[in-house]
Amino acid sequence: MSEALLTMRDVWKSYDDREVLRGIDLDVAPGEVVALIGPSGSGKSTLLRTINLLEPIDDGQIWLGDLDISDPRVDADAVRARIGVVFQQYNLFPHLSARDNIALALRHVHGMSTRQARAEAVAALERVGLGDKARSHPDRLSGGQQQRVALARAVVTGAELLLLDEITSALDPELVGEVLALVGELAAGGATIVMATHEMAFARDVAHRVVFLDGGAIVEEGPPSEIFTAPRAPRTRDFLARMLG
């Protein structure tokens, strides 16, 4: 399993009697950007949550590098320390400044001193254009700024894999561009990213591979040039026709 950074094999997940993931097979190479697209309820978010061990799978296996992270004996905290996650909602602690929101994981997960963690956090904020907002609390930041803080928090630890779950869906339209531009910079810098997105133009321009899910299964995958110009599956064609007008 050493060639892929992330490997999923025949992964199944149900909630009660409803199957939300059905036999998922997915490989993600180091430095690859994979965009998950599909209608609401297709399983995109659940797929990401299984990778970060927020949801146990019912069957199948998931590897992060050579480690079988679907083994129930695995140290979940150690796995999560290798993965950066950004959700639809920013999930920032309202009582902490932007700096201290980022420093928290560095201190508690990676054992840094408060002084060193805060210095690293400020540097991360400067990289995302928010160096002047280090001491601002979330309620003093715009939605786009909060999401950029969340992205800085996800990458500051040197995560091997970034999971992005519809990170622009809660933003006003005029704020979407600034967040997507930052993700584009991370991708250009060699980050390994799996992202669920409804931004089709962004998936087309930034992703190396697009994976279309429907009904909890991967219907079709391939380079954006193929998926967006000549999709093979009727369900993919119908979905893109609705999304692209």
C-alpha cells in the first residue's frame, strides 16, 4: 500500500437500514488533489468522515500510507494528527483568538510550548493573509476570514492529508473566491487534498481527478477534462447538466 497515501477498499457504511457508502474503492497519491462531486446525500461527507475516523465503517479497509486505520485497535488520535480537516462550518472556538485557535492543536496534539505554538500560529496566519487578525476573535472576522483561519489551523501541523468538506457552502458568494484561491495555492504547493465540493469550476481547474458519487457509490471518476467534457455515465451527465446549466 506504500504507493498511495490514502487507500480505500470496498468500504461500506450504513445508518440503520440506509446504506450511505456502498463498496467505495479509492486511491489518492501523494500530492494529488481529488474532488468529490455529486448530489446532496450521495455520501461525500460520510466518506471524508470515515477517513478521519469520525465514523466507523461497517466493512472494508482504509489505509493511510502503510497503516490500516480501519483496524479498531488503531490509535485514532495519532491518525488524526496526520490529517487536517476543514468542515462546512468553521468550528472555531469563539472564546479564543485566531492565533490561539490555531495554536491549540500545536500545543495539545504536538506538544509545543505555548510560546512556540503561538509563533507558529501567527506565521500560519501571515501565510493566509491574516497576520493582522491574530488577536481577533471569530465574531470579529468575516466568514471568509474564519474559513481561512480554519484552513491555516488544518495545515499548520504539517498534515499529510487535507480533507475539505464543502468549505465554501456556508459562505456568501463574494467570499468564496478568497477561500478557493487559498486552496488553489495549497494544491499548487503539493498538498494532498480530498475535497467534497459543489464548485464545479474549481473542481475542473484545480483537481487532478474528479470522482462522481451517487447513492453512496462511485459512479465515475477520471481527469476533469474527461468528466466535464465527455462523461460516460448517464447519471454523471444529468448531474453536470443541472450544475452547469
